[in-house]
Amino acid sequence: MSNKIKVFKIKAVTASPFYTGEVREEEKRASRVNFPVRKTATGRVIVPFKGALRSSLEQLLRANGEQVCDTGQPKARPCGRCVLCDLFGSMREKARATVSFLISEQDKSQIVREATHIKINRENGSVSDTFKGEEVIEGTVFNGVILVENPKPKDEELIKAAIKYLEAAGVGGWKSRGYGKMKFEIEVEEAEKSKFLRN
């Protein structure tokens, strides 16, 4: 086994308002709004990122005719045999890629605003309902890291393709409303495994 690990340092800057999507139930109960952002215990905003990477690659590779999982289907599970299961893991196989959350550089109080959303009755044009959500403002910087053990030649190509896809498609919730646009920067380096992982 290789003693090397490939390190992808990710910087993401919001180009439109951003909603984190996945939120813990206790955060929903404690919030004054219907849709709070997700945050760390220290008040930074966090974004789950592994699922977005994998699902974007599933779509890209299937569109190119490759046989890979479709974990977006109801009750679907990773197959354990395809190139993405090899990289991101499955029920049977340990992941080679460890994907951190994207974490904001600034505290939630500095980068999050509250917005009221209106639901329109399509029959008569009247307001049928309103709900409140928290959104991250434009220009917010997030950072994350992807560590790939026992790197293979195609790993970097796959991860960069996923990042490019997400830059166009968006990340997080409410993407159909124009939310979630991000600009990404990636730095890639190789390092000794012992520097990042416990044996």
C-alpha cells in the first residue's frame, strides 16, 4: 500500500444567496425560522459536501455511458463495484476519499440573513403562505479538504469534474430558486499519509 495521500484543498466563495440544505432536527426545533442553516458548535456555517460530489459524478458518468451507481433513487445503495464506490465507499468497501464539510471562515452572525419566502396561489395570484429561512450572503468564503488514500490516476480528474459540475449546478438547497452558486478554487498536493491520518 502507498504511504502517500492526495490532498485537495477546497475554497468556495458564494456567488448567490446560499442555503445549506441538510439541517439537524435539534437545530430546527431551536430556531425561530422554518429553514435554518446548519452550523458548528462554535457558530460557523457548515455544508455537507460528500453527497454533492458523489451525486454529481453519478450524473456525469452515467450521461457518458459509464456503469455507476444511482444512489439518488429511492432506497438505492452503493453497489460496491463501480469506480465511485471505489473512491467514496459502499456498504462493503471502505472509502478511499475522506471528504470534510465545507466550513465558513466567518461566524454565522456575520454572514447569515433571514429571508421571508412567499408561496403564491396559482389560481388567483394571492399569497397562500409564507415561511422564513436563513440564507448565507454572497461573497462568503468556505473551506474544506478531500483526502484520497492510495491515489489512482483518475481520482484527480473525477474530483475536478465534480467541482466543475457543482460550480455550474449549485450546492445546497433551493437551487431551482437561484440559490447555491459558488466559485471554487482547488489546490492539489501529495503528502505522507502519517501527516493526515492515524495508522
